[in-house]
Amino acid sequence: MIDSILNKYINNERTQLFDNYTPDAIKELLSLCFNPQDNYITIHIAGTNGKGTVCYSIAHMLSSAKFKTGLYVSPHLLKLNERITIDYIPISDEELLGHLCYLDEIASRHKISLTYFDMLTAVAFLHFKKQQVDFAVIETGLGGRLDSTNVIKPIVSVITDISYDHTSVLGSTLELIAKEKSGIIKPGVPVVTSNTKSEVLDVIKNHALASNSKLYVFNEDYYAKNISYDEEYLKFIYSFRESQELTIRAMLFPDHQSINLSSAITAILLVRSIAGISLSNQIIENSLYNLKIPGRFEKLSRDYHIYFDPAHNISALENLFNAITERFKERSVIFVMSIMEDKFTPEVRAFLYRFKENIVYYQLNDKRCHMSFDDEFSFASEDKDVIFNRVVTEIINGGVVLFTGTFRIYELASYVATKIQNNAF
């Protein structure tokens, strides 16, 4: 029933055509629902890489301080309900269906042309209102200016690293993409950004200035120093304008996650100040130490080196591949990949060619997925058991296997990890 309702609406995640890419329709729908998104404090996050990490980190810090916290992210790993959570608990099928039926009836009666993402966003806003959350952390789906989520009035906005992605929609240059992402900046609302490239940062600074919004920039206002690894924990010193220092340990990888965590901490410090809430530095440190983010360099096996990370553009892939080969330079590393055709840019193709002999390609049954040709990678198959057999020897001999390239390979990664952990080989 849930799928039958959602399938009535344009799914840009599947088609990548981005029909009806405008917030106008969801604005109309929400106004007919008495604007549920205005009933709690929101934090808005946009960017190309790292926005999921920032969202989960902010939500975890707020929940750890005993604030009822909603989190809306995309895409999901295994089940749609994962996108809409309150204090780590996904929306139930019954709640999801109930909200969808209500919104679908309104949309049909008023002939509002909505998208799949519009509907899910409206469900999240409605669910958070019904459950009376204190805060909601909201991740943009695509871009920012025209995104369905860009109807909220946040207390703080965050713009994470901007790279080339969705160029057919957002623009072919970093400046154009930055302009779209900067569309989440609201008048008088402070903005945190991890971007340091001048062509991106200049655009964000201009938007912030025009909106009379205070801007907090990584390596200008907040910092991550003394970055190292302590066993499996990323460790660094966070400081804000050289006056406040926190010692952060988090089970994240690679090093650039220190930047994302620092952006999240800065956002939380601003929320603490503006909203006047009680959230101590100790809670911040402890909550990040206990932070577990599904699908972000997630270790899938207790006894073996099997990991998943959704890197899918040139910046994220370069960071991940270079870091993991350096970290595990004493071990062999195999990359199991699928990648969407629109992500398989000439730059990505050239970069992956350097690792060709270490890449096992999983041919997803998805028309958006890149179709691998002979000799493009070391091995390719559409059969998950064939993929399993290809990598199992590597793993049990102490090697490392990383599944990456798209969120949609997570199911395969879980299947392989479970089978190996249970010694089913």
C-alpha cells in the first residue's frame, strides 16, 4: 500500500529527469496541512559530500542531551522508513501509511502535482509535528534553492563540501553548484560551511552577506587539529575561534570526517547559544564517541575487514580510496563497486582505472547503473553469489573488502558480510 501510493508520484531518484523540480507544490500541500514544519526548531544541511555525517552527528548530540529529535535523510539503505526517524527509531509502517493516505487525499483533491520526494518530505514534517519533537535535523535531497526541504525556517544552516554532482541539474561549474546549495541560506540565519575553495567559498560568502547571515568557515572560525587514529577511532582537537577546545574521538574514517564533525559541533554550539538550551561540552564529546552512522565507512563484520561507504563522486572516491589503501597498506584491498551512469564521469573513470585490478564490479539490475564492458575492471558480474565467491578468499586471508559507489550496493554488502561472519563458505 505504501509503494502503491508513492508510485503515483514522479520519482526523480529513479529517473534522474528531475521533472517538477520546484518547491512550489510542496509549499501548497504543507499550507493545506497548517505548515507542520513550523512547529519545532530545525537545522538545515546541504552540500555534496558529508551532509549525512553532519546530520547524524547533530541529531545524535541533541538526542544525547535528552531532546526529542527528528532526523530526515536520504536515501535509505535497506528500508524506506530509515529516512524518517525520531531518536534513532524509524517511522513505523502504520504511521508512514497513515500520513501518506492523508497527504495523498489532499493532493488528489486539490490536484497538486507532487514528486516522490515531496511526499516523503511532507510525511517527515507531519510526523515530527505529531510526535512533538523539540528539534528536527533536515537534509536536502538535491541542491538547495529548489529542494523540497527548502520550506523550513531553520535556526542554523550548514553547507558541507561542494563537489561536482548532478551537474545536469545544478550546473557544470562549482560556482553554479555552490549558488544552488547556497539557496538554503535564510535572512539572519547563521551559516556554517566546511568549504575552503575560493570559487565555492566566495559564492557562499556573497549569499550570506546578502542575507545578513553570519558565516562560520572551517579554518577561519573553527578548526580540527592534531588529527590521528587511536585504534579504530578518529581523534582530533576541535576549537572555535581559538578559544574553545574539545577532544573528539569518533569511529569514523577517513580523516576528512574530522571536518564534517567539526561543522556539526559548530552548528550545535550555535544552536545552544541561540536557543539557550542545556547541552554541555561533555555531552558533545561523549555523544560523538558513541556515534554510529549507518553506511558511513561502516564495518559490517565483527571478525573480518568488510566495510561499506557510499562514496560516488570524484572528491569522495579520491578521499576514500587513497585513505583506505594507506591505512591498510600492509594488507590487500578489494573494492566491490556499482556506480550510476551519471556519476561515471570522465574524471571518475580515469581515477578508478588506477585501481582497475582491485575492483570487482557488481552489475545492479537498475537502468541507471553503469554497464561495465570487458576489461574495464578486474571482474564483473550481476550474480551476488559469484561476487561472494570472488572476494571470500581475500577476506578470510586477512584482506580488506570495501563496498562502495552507491547506497544501492548496501544490501549486497550486508549479504556477503553476514555469510562470511557465519562461516558459510
